[in-house]
Amino acid sequence: GLVNTVEETQRSRVVTPFPAPKLIDLPMFQGDHKESLYWGTYRPHVYFGVRARTPRSLVAGLMWLGVKDGRYYMRHVCQDSDELSKYGWTQHNGRDFGHQVLVDQDMTLATSFVKTKGEGSGYGGDWAVRLGVQNEESHWNNQMQSSGYLFFYLADEDGNALSLSKDKLDISGSSLLAFGSRLDIGDWQLHLKAKDDLEVHYSGFRTPHIHNLSDLVQEELAVQARMFNRLQLSDTSDDSSNILIFQISATIPLEADIAFVSGTGSRVEERVSSLTGTSLTNLLKEKRGEFDSKFEKCFNLADKLDSESVIVGKAAIGNMLGGIGYFYGQSKISLPKSSKVKSHENFVSYWPTELYTAVPSRPFFPRGFLWDEGFHQLLIRHWDVHICLDIIGHWLDLMNVDGWIPREQILGAEALSKVPEEFVLQYPTNGNPPTLFLVLRELVYGVKKNKFTATESNEISSFLERALVRLEAWFQWFNTTQSGKEMGTYYWHGRDNSTTRELNPKSLSSGLDDYPRASHPSEEERHLDLRCWMLLAADSLHSITELFESGSERKKRYGSTAKLLSDFEILNQVHFDPAYGAYFDFGNHTEKVRLSWKEKVGNNYPTRELIREVLERPELRLVPHIGYVSLFPFMEKIIPPESWILDKQLDLISNRSILWTDYGLRSLAKTSTLYMKRNTEHDPPYWRGPIWMNMNYRILSALHHYSQVNGPYKHRAKVIYSELRSNLIGNVVHNYHQTGFLWEQYDQTKGKGKGARLFTGWTSLVLLIMAEAYAEG
Ligand code: 6A9
């Protein structure tokens, strides 16, 4: 009946692509650009992996046996429980070179990746990886530690069979391990060169699933160990195998060079030799040098900071670029509640999409997140504006006909295998901050101020010209679906207003998850951060349209929207509390809310649960929590430099009893009633105290701005700026050298890294802070 038809239409609408030419089809992303980025370390979820930017690629990867307390453990997918004391790219240029160091107990592994396009190479060129294994000196006499077991594999996602060079692998004769052929690259070969005392074994499998390769290898090793008491693959494979695993065993120190060459019609031997042995040593040396000089050219740290900090700066950009992945698959989109289907089955699949993107954290969140990506690009665009545009293009192409982009991108079986079921579905009613505008606005500004070469400027302009219709639709999506009751107000839709468990219902879509909002979600709400994001979007659209058309209607429209949203008087009427001197959300709110243990009724045995108690009737009012959200008008630089309110904001920032710590600014004021409070029994505080780098970077940018423009608080802003900057750098650098990692957040009492480790997403913005590179425009 009618209901079914309506449901059908909703279903198909949400998974209908935005009807406009795709950005990734622009000429600037074809030809050399596309080919030069074909192969890469685009599998950030494994310790080392290579694939091409194509939906069903030939993929390569590395496993090894780690040893702990006399037992062997298989390492492959980045897992915190492996307890590597350190790993990550110390250098990576996002294109044809990367160097990674991994420390697993007493063993240090190095993986160096390099790509070349030689005469005779097939599409995408050739690549090589040098694997090096060293032991800690103190353990030289430990028997078990003296052998290294590496497993290097190739798997064809397209199902093409891979051929083994011969049944008995002995690399002293020929270095050829395997060969095959694919439509994209033609014929290819895989070679291994190393010292002679190295043993090579292999095993072949045929399976369409590559997300469980570690299990496959582990099971086979277990069988071999049981039957023959040896740690050795079976040396069996047949003609149909689409996965080949090569075991490389040798005494440590061990070094092995693996070369992959395609287009094997000509000059194969020469190319293999240039990608192995001494030639490879020289090539890698050259690439390391190039990385260092480009790093210095882009960020100019040499006379600004000590070498300890520079190491961290390099790890920041190296991991940001080395963490870039390519994913392919279909998101699962939640459908409106229906009584017929269980909620996790009530979804429809997005169209098959590809995504080239950086990721926040290789072990914990190795996939794309919309608002994280805008921050990532703030850094990446300084290094390589083409990679930056390519990534933004991929994201904008994910937009549906309504102008919506799914927030978290879980594409393909490997990505899905890392995500608990309750987090998989994406909600088409929920947004995520449009941070991509942060970098787009900077790019437009750069074009207008002639900061790019003529070619780059043209490319950026043609990118923006094609992107415009999507960016406008994105703006419209927010402007219609996230608007508030009063004109010019907005709130994050989708908060749960019937919860009995959450101390304060979360707003995941804001990106600030448990940051406290009005206690009782309602249509009356006005969220300050969203208002400022809308200003960013309107202002960016204004300057983009200005590039193409002067005096047009729509340029004027965005101009007046931006003007309205940045109007100081209106902002103060809607969001300012003179008593606190602070900006706040508005909504149906009471401070008198708490969680208490209650007996669970209807159980045979007594159990307790934490239930929310509301001790006072909520009323419409400003929501008095000082924290990151209160600083959004400051971050967007709306406050006039001569206003006393600016002085007030500087008070909040610099006050130790409120936001200031020696390690950066807290997410929520110490004085807030929800400071460091759990949200539910299972939900520890997240954005209720700890220090986050993305927000600190934005606040620091604004401090920098106010320390440059004339006004009575210029000097004060400068003093606070310098101190905050050195606190942030000092703490991240200290934690990195102490723990081996960049962290997701930093504890506000001791500065200790917290949450996901090896979090090289927005925490890497510390490099922009070192370089004092802040958004302009
Ligand atoms: C959980 C659990 C193995 C939370 O950095 C990504 C996001 C941010 O966008 C957001 O602002 N992080 C921040 O509040 C991490 C979110 C992870 C959600 C999925 C799956 C898997 O654990």
C-alpha cells in the first residue's frame, strides 16, 4: 500500500548518489597523477601492507612471529594487545617512499618501502620493500631470539591464480618467487634477494576472504608443528591458489629485499637488481634525504625547535601520510524504525564506494571519519596539495542525493571485521562537522593571495568549480535538517530524549560525543558549535563563489548568511551569558541530574543498575558548561579584538581552575558539574576533561590571530599563545619519547597519553603547532 511505497522511496533515496559529475573523474586526477599513486602502503590496519588504488587489488602484507616469555605470537593486523613498545612511520612521503620501525619485545623490525617507474615497468611501476630484523644486544645469547620468522604474502582479491616459481624454493639460484598476470598491470613477478643462509618456505591457498589471513597461517603452522615438530609452512600450493605466503627464516640480524616488478616484458633483471641489494640501499638513502629536505622546506623547524621535537614532527607527518588507506565497499545505512525487522538488520546498503583517506588510528580506528578528515587535511595540504584534493574529492563523492555524507566509513570485509556490531550502521538523520571547509577555505585564500604556482591554482580552482554544487548541497543538508526553532539557530539532531541511563544524552554527530549539552534534548535546543560550523560553511561558500562570479545572487546569499551568523550582537543575544562572561548552548536544562544505583526489578537474583535521576524540572535556559563548545565563537574569530568579551575569553582559557593545564586546554572546565563524570556504567568520561589536539589547535590558531591584530588584548593573547603552544608541544614530545606513541587524548592532571595509542590522526596537528602554521582566510 501507500506506506510501503513511501518506505520504498525513502530506502532508495538515501542510497542514491548525488547527481553530479564525480570529483575523482576530474582530469587532474587522471593520467600521471593516478598512475603515480597506484601502489602504496594503503592498508593502514596491518603493520605493513601494500595494495593498489583499485577495488579488487593484488595485495601484499607482512606477518612475523613475535616472542614473549618463551612463546611465539603471530603479528599481522595492528593490535594493541600485541604490546609492541613502539611502531610507526618515522618517514613517509605519501607517494613513493616510507620507513617504519617496529619494536616487538627484543626484536626491532624495519620496513622500508619504495616505488619506481623504470623503463619497461607496467602500469603503476615497480616497488620494493626491505625488511630488516635486529635484536637487542643484551639478548644475543638467547637461543629462541636468534631466529627470525617473517611471512610475506601476496593475495589477489580478484581471484586470479598466482604461480609459484618452482616447488623447491632456493633463492641462491634465482630470486624469482612468484609470478602472475592481471588486467590492470599486465604480467608481474615477485623476487626475493637476501643472504644465502636464509630458508624460504611457502604455502598457497584459494579463498575469496583475505580478512582472516592470520588465522589461515597460524592454523597451518600449528598443524606442521604438531605433525613434524617444526615452525615451517608446508611447501604446498596448487595452480588455483590466489594467495601465496612465503616464510623467510634466518638468523638475526636478518635482511631481505622483496621486489615487485610489473610489465615483465623487458629489462626485468635490471629492474630487480636496481630494487635490491646495494642499489636499494642507495635508493633508500636518497629517499630519506629527500624526505628530510622536504620536511624542512615545508615546516621550517630547524632553528625553531630541538631535535627531540623534530623527530616527533617527522613521525607526525610520516604517520599521517603512511596511514593513508584505500577502501572499497558498501556502508550500511540504518532505516527508520520498523516493527518487522531487528534494529541491526534494519539497514540498506549504500552504493559501492571507494575511499582514499587518512585514518585516525591504525590499530583502533583504521577507517575514514568525516570530521577527522578535515583536520588531517590541514596538515596534508602543506605537504602535498594533490593528495589533499584527491582525498577531499573522494569524500565529497560519497554524498547522497540529499546532500548527506555518512560519518564513519566502514568499507569492505577487512574494515568491518574491526567494528563491533552496534557501531556499524550509519544514520542518515545525523551529521558530523563539515571540517573539510576548514581546508577548502584555506585553499581559496591561498589562490586569492597567489600562494600557489599557476598550475596548482588552476587545479584548485577547477576542483572547487566542480565541488561547488556538492558543497552547496552539503550546506543545504545542514541548513534544513539541523536547523533550530528560531531562525539562524541550529542543533545536532538525533539525541536520545527518552534515555534513562545516560547522565547526559550523547551527541555523537557533533564529534564531541559526551560533551555535556542540555539535559533534556528538545527542538528548542541551540548548539553553539554547530552555529559556528555553519558560519564556517557559509563563509567558505561565499569565498568560493567569489572566485568564480563577482556580484552573483548566490555569492550575496552566502555572504549575508555568514554576516548573520557572525553578527556579534545576535550571537550575544542567543548564546552569551554576561554573568559568566561565556558562550553557551541553549536548551531545556537542569543541572540537578545524577546517576544512582537501583535494584533491577523482575529478576530472580538481585542486580543493580545505574539509572538517571532528575531532581528538578528542566527549563529553557543557557547550559552552563564551560569547555571546548564555549570557545567556538573565539575559534571562529567572531569576537571583535577590542571587545571586553575577548578579555573574558582569555580569562577562561588561562585560568587553572577552569580550562588551563600545563599540558594543554581541558575539554571541560574543572568547575563544570559534569567534569570527569561517567555517562553510564560503561561509559567513562571522554570529552569531559581530557586534552584533545584538534580543539587545542583551533584555539591556538585564534590566540595567534588575536596576538597579531591590533587591540587592547593583543599582548595578553600573545603571552597565552606562547605558553599554550609550548605546553602542547612539550607534553606530546615528552609522551612520544617516553611511550613510543602519539595518543588520542592527554590526561589533564598529569599530561599522560590516554585512549587509543598510535593515534596519528589529529594529534599530528602538533606539527602545525610546531611550525606555527595556522589557517588563514
Ligand atoms: C568504536 C570500537 C576497537 C571518537 O577519531 C574517530 C572518532 C572521532 O571522530 C570522534 O570525534 N573517535 C571521537 O569522539 C573514535 C570513534 C570510534 C567509534 C567506533 C568502535 C572499536 O574498537
